[in-house]
Amino acid sequence: MTDLRSALWQNGRDLEVQVNQRELIDKVLARYSGEFTVFRELLQNSDDADSSTAEIHFYTQAYEDEIKDRTGTRHSKESPSSSSTLLTNTTTSPLVRWTFRNDGMPFSDQEWDRLRKIAKGNPDEKKIGAFGVGFYSVFSVTDDPLVKSGTKWMSFYWKNKGNQLFTRRGDLTSPPESAPSGSPWTSFEMPLRQSSPLPGLPIDIARFLARSLTFMITLRDISVFIDDRRLVRVQKNLGSTDSLTLPTELNPRSALGTMEVKAVHAQEIRISVEAVRRVSQNSLGEITDRSEQAFEPLMPNSDLASDTGDSFEVVRSTTVLSIYSAQVDVSLDQKMRTELQRATKKNPPSTCTYSLIYVGPNEHEKNIEGNDELGVLRENIDTEGTARIFIGHATSQSTGIGGHVSAQFIPTVERESIDLVHSSVSQWNKELLYVGGYLSRFVYDMQMSKIQDTWKQAITFTDSNEVRPHAGHPSPEEQSIHAMRYFGFYPTNPSPLVGKEMESGFFSCAPDIPPLVPSTSGIEHASQVRLNDDPKLKTFVKKLPMLPENVVSRAPSMIKVLRNRGILQSVSVGDVLRELANCVLTEEEMVKCLEWWNTLDTSKLPHSNTQFGLADFLKASKFKLSPSKDGQEQRIISLSSIKFFLSRKNPILRISHLPPTALPTSMSNHFKIQTLQVAFGWVDLGVVDWIEYLISPATLDSLPEDENPTRSSGSAEKVLNLIAKAWWILSSNNKKKLKTVLSSKTVIPTRNGLRVPEQSYFSQGDLFVDLSIVEMPSQNRITGDLESMLAHLGVKRYVEMQIVIERMIDPGNWDTFKFVKYLVPNRPRIPSREFASLRRREIFPQEQIPSSGPYKTLLSELYEPLDKFRELSLPLLDWGAHEWDPQSKEASILFELGLKRYPDLPTIVKLLEQSNETRRRLTLDFYLDKFDTLYASGYKADDMRHLAFIPAIDSNGTRFLSKPDEASHINSTKKRVTLTTYR
């Protein structure tokens, strides 16, 4: 390939590259995209020449004609307050000539030489000019510019009106005019190719000049004239320079180490502007519509170009700006130095300066409120992309922050943006953008630190923790919002990479130290502040630093950046639990806290949040129970101690005393039963758990006597009725628990006061006067579930037989009738063993006490209390004054226990053997009357043979009782006679 190329070269011929200079200038060099390009370039040249003053003159044809008529005579300069008539007269014809002049250093021979050479840039690395084409922007308006500097002049012209540009140079014939500074003017005279109106409204020109003057190093004063009548004047005054301490936590070295910030200075500058509001409707009518395109104002247009007011009213504006400048040392390797020198045709600087404008909230507020019609340099930080990168003058490249920046970026040829394509140039510019990020972070941190230091002095806290500024103090929150919006890192144009690189430098210069942001607790590092995505949290999370809602809504760009970088986090479950563990909520706050937990969708939480479960939440959460109406002191309750809640239909609600393990109804009523059960694992308070609490010694001791169920019958009845209502749904185990809990407590109302269940009896057990029979204070009958429940607790339906026996043995007054009446209904409930024991006990009173023997005896020894037995002197049951009914239930019970219904045969025989003839007769009559029904089946002659019970008369006529065998010889006829006679 090399040999082939050499062979081709040997056979070729040389041809000169030709340039059509007119087309080059017209199509490229004079076609800058921005307006006011001519003045932008000339102003930059003025600053490079160390000028302090510059003037722009627009001349009308009428003025030129007057000058021609009055050769050598010039009008004296007048202020904008000159007669409007004179000003109007100067604007009756279009402009024909522009002149720009400055009081900088006169051109040197080298500079005259560079001026006529296209692309021969300024070799001074400290100067902005690099490509040597800026001057040629004047060809956008003129074909034959004339330059005067010092004692020399140079004119440009198209020879023979062709395409080749020539210059002619010579000496001035008279001394140059001096500027107010005493230095000679360097002027650029531009006869217009064609007449045209003023290139913009004076207001627009004023804004452009004010912005251009901001970062100029030496230029301080710029005026604009039309026919020597001043339209605009812009002045810059510098305040003192303060050296600021570099924070050790910020890394001053760029990513590749080619640049290092060595110092940062702050300086206040004051830019004063005065401008004629309007020139003439006739002459400037057509540019009124062009003005918005001619120059992009730094604030929205007000009524400056309106038809109202004096056409020549002077408006004035003063803007105070803070400029922070970083002094940067540059350290490049030889390769990069060589590549940059090839690209810029000058050596790269060993030091450079990066400047940034910061407009404080007060100055910015003037812009927002419209108090400054010119709005000079106060960028509207509500609008993204208004602030620009300056390379001497403003480029079209936005900064991504609220303020302009100026640095020795290497621009594209037209100087409208910075070059991020050429490898070495791109690397240089990106390193400078790191410095811009560093300086932005420096200013941001400094502003936030000031706010942090004055936070407590500038605010007070209300009872609701609301922050209010003291009178005369700006709101710290507003100041911090302003800073966050100012450094919001908005998308940048035309290159989005600019904003990204600045943002990267802002954060990477302090990778371990998050930026400061305002919070509900003051100024904090962003990593310690949380973004609240759930409105419920603010009602109970009070100490956790969170971004105020005002900050979230008004500084969205910075917040988005912080979130995207993972610095600013949303409130996590862990955050909430940590706060809950260190605070005590009110009941109202706890309700909101519970609502938050219930609506928490754990499936959408970050992994770090899922490690916290319900147990952690309950353990961390505490609330303060409000004092009750009965004077109970407030208590602090942990949710981990809560086991129960009370549904709206829970009957326990009627009782005021609830266990501390139950969620207060003032809180539980805010939730559905299912929520309390499923979300928190609580259960509706049951009777058993409630009784266990109520009957505990600690609870009973704390209750007033009239509410203590062991001391107040009324309170006891309420408790028992409540248990009875739930009795049917209680499990057998819970019923056993209740019996265990209440068995030893005096909770049963009786006619003898409160008694334990086993000392109490139902009304059917009312056997003895001193028995404790259940009686409710309400006098309500004891039936249904209440009766079943009391019986289960141990209330007795009958008196134990042992007690009955002990009472019946007592020789006191005893009512057998009442006892038997008691036995009748209770017989089915009395165990057979206890019932049978009555047969063996000598407890039944005998109607007639014999001369010897016990008063009470076995029932089997007694007979029905009937007259027929009474006549036979048989031992009868003492039935008192009550009528005896052998067919009654009472008689049946007594018969079952052994009460005799008739005497047996041996007893009859004994009665027949007694000496009392009357009783014998009565006995025999009874015997004979009942023989067939009672005795026939049981009669045995052999058993009776030896007994003398048969009435008989012997041969002597003597009556006697005969044994059956002894009377056997008596004939039957005689016997009958005898028996008949006996009767």
C-alpha cells in the first residue's frame, strides 16, 4: 500500500487549494446563529484589550447628512433625559452606519497582522479568542469595515467587487479622540450594506449588554447611542473579594487529575442599567415584533415594549449578584498539551478561573414579583435551561443550574456551545465541568450551612411543630428551597452531557457526604432525611426528619436527582419503627399509625423493609391513654401488650372496667373487626379473659366499692348477666375456667349478702331460714342461661343431705312439712346415695313423745299421721298442723323413705296382747278389717300359735286372750258367740 501510494505521488502534480473568501465569510464566518453577534465579538475583543469603557453608536441617514453639511462639527452627547423632540428627529430615517469603540490597548503590529489573517487567533492562553474568526462577524452587516486604533487604521474591501478580500492600512492624519479614561479610542466603523432599523429595542439591548458585562474582566461601562443620544448605559461596580476556606470534605481534584481547585473567592458585583423604554413607533415599529427573537430576555417581558406610557421614559435597574470564582491549577501531560495546542493554536493555560453566579432569594424575589422591569441576570429558576455557559459571552449551552457560569471552555467555532466531540478538547471541557460541579457543591453547601446555623435563631416552633420565621427574617425553608431549585440540575441543551457532567462533579467531589437539605427537623444531610410518600405518616411520625411538602412540590428537580442517586430515600418501615420505639403517641396518632400499618403493602416494599414484621411493629409502638372521666390517670401502653379489642356489639362494653390488654374502644371503633383480627392478631375480648382480669386481686382493690362485684350486689348482677348472655357460646373449657376463677369469689347476690357460689342456693333450695338463697337486686327471675351458668359455677339447687341431717338432728324447732316440700322438686337432683341415707338417720320427729325413747327416730319407725293409727297409740310422723294427704307427692316421698302406711302383723299381735281392752278392740277391728287386703297373704298359723291374742271366754265365763292352740277345743258355734259378744 505504501509503495503504491509513493508511485502515485511520483506521477502527480501540485495544485493550490483555493478559497473563495467572500463565500467563506458570508456562508461561515459571518453567519453566527446568535443575535447581537457583532457586538458580542467586539465586546470580547475589548475585554481582551483591557478596556474599561465601550460605546456602540447607531447613526441615521439624517445625522450623516447633517454631519456632511456641517463638516467637522459633532453634536455633544446628551443623556437619555434629553428632549424627546430632538430624539424623535434623529429617528425619522433608518440607520446607515454602526460604530463600536473601546478604550483598550491600541493594536500592536502583531495584532494588526492577525486582524487581516483569517483563523489567526490570539496566542495568549489567558485570552478568550482562539480561532481568529470573531472579527469577521462584522461582515454580516458591512462589506467595508474600517478599524482605527492608536495612530493606525486598516480598511477591508472587496477588490474590484470580487470574491477576494483585501485590506489597506495607513496612519491617521489626526490624533485619535480620547475616551473619558484618557486612553485613545479603538473604533470599528461599519457602514451598513443596507439601511436597517435599530437591531433591537433598547430594553433588549440593555439586557444583552448587562449579561455580557457580567463576566468581563476589565470592561466596566458600556453605552449605546443613536446619533449621539444615549439610549442605554450599563455599568458594573465590583465589591470586595472574600477568600473562602476550601472544605476538606470536598475533593478539589477533577476526575482525571488534570485540574485542581486551589482557592475560591466570593465577590459581589452591582450592575446598574438605564435604558430608554421606547424610541419611536414609526421607525422601530417593525423591530417591535423582532425583539423577542433578537434576544432571549433573562426574565419574561413586562410592558417595556407596550404602547402605554411616555415613549422615551427612562427605566433603571440595579442588580446585585454574588460571583463565586474557583482558581484552578492545570496539570496536563505532554500528549494532551500537544493535542490542545494543535486544536486551539495556543498553549493551554497553566491556571484558569471558573466563575458561577449565585442570585440569592431576595434578589430573585424581585424578579418574581416584577419589581425590576429589566430583570438583569436574575435567571428565572422556575424555568429550566435559562442560565448559560459563558465563554467570554453567553453561549447557547445551558448550565443545568439557576446561574450562569464562565470558564475557559473550548467552544465550537461559532462559540454557541462547548466542544464535547474532539477527544482532547472534550476531555478538557469535561474536566472543567467537574470543577463546575465542585464549585456548585461548594456554593450550595455554604448556603445550606448558613441556613443551618441561623435556623434556630430565625424560627420559632408552634404547638403543632409548625415553623414560622421571626418578623424581619426570611424563612429558612424558603431560603433552602431557593438553593435546591437553583442547583436543580435540569436537563441541558443543546448538549445534555453538560448537565450530567456538572451533576456528576457535584456529587462525586464528596461521595461520602450527602448534600444538605431542609427537613422537618432543620437542615440535615439528605441521607438522614426521608421523603414521605404516605400522607398518614405525617400525623404520627414527628421526629424523623422528612422533606416538607413545600420542598417536595417546589424543588422537584433536585429531589429527583437525589432519589435517582439513592441518596434520598422514602420513609421505610424501619425508619418508622425506630421513631416509634423512641416516642409515645396520643390515641389519635396511634389510630393513624395503625391505619398506616394496615394499608402497608409489604409486597411493594424494598427488601430492607420486609425484615420487619408485625411483632416488631407492636413492640416499637406505644401510646398514651387519655385520662378517663372517672379520674383514672393516663397510662402509657405498648401495643405488644394488647391482646384484645372490643367490637361494637361486645356486651362487655357496658362495663367500664376493661383490662389494659384491651385496645381502647376510642381506637378500635375506627377499624373493622376483620382488620383488627387479621392485620394485628387481636381477638374480640371474651367473657373469660375479661372475668380473669376483673376478678384479679389487683383489679378488685382498685375498683370503687359500688363497682366491685365482690362487694356490690348490683355490680355482681351486671357481671353475672353479662356472663349469662355469652354462656351458650362458651366452650366447655372456658366454662371450667370461669368456674375456677369465680368459685372462691363472693360474686353471688343472696338474701344474706354476697356469697361464693358453693354457699349459695337457688330458691327451690330454700329449706332453712338462714340459707343464702340467690336474690338479684333487680328482683328478676333466675331462669335460662343465667340459671344454667349459676348452677355450673356451683350455686346449689338443693341442700346437701348431710346438712339436712345435721339440721334435723338439732333439737331446735324443725318443720318436717317444709323439709318434705323441699324434697319433692329436688328429688330428681338428689343423688340416690344421699337420698337413701335419710332412711338410716333418726331425724324424723315423732308426733307423740313416749315416756321413754328419742324425740326423733327413723322414718321407718313412724306411721302416717292418721287418726286410726293415733288411736292405736302407734308412733306417728309429726306433720305439724298441716293436713296429711296420703296421695300427695310429699306422702309419696315419705313412703319412699320408709314411712309406714300400716302396722305389720307382728305389731298387730303385740297390740292385741296389750292390757288396754279398748286398744285391743280397735286393733282387732283394724286387723279384721284389713285382713284380706293387708294380712291374709302374710298370715301363717304356725307363727301365731304361741301368741295369746284371740279373745275368748272360759267355762266360768271369764274373758281372756287365748292362744290359737288353746282355743282349739271351743266349738265353732261357741266361738262365734264369744267373738260376737266381744265386739
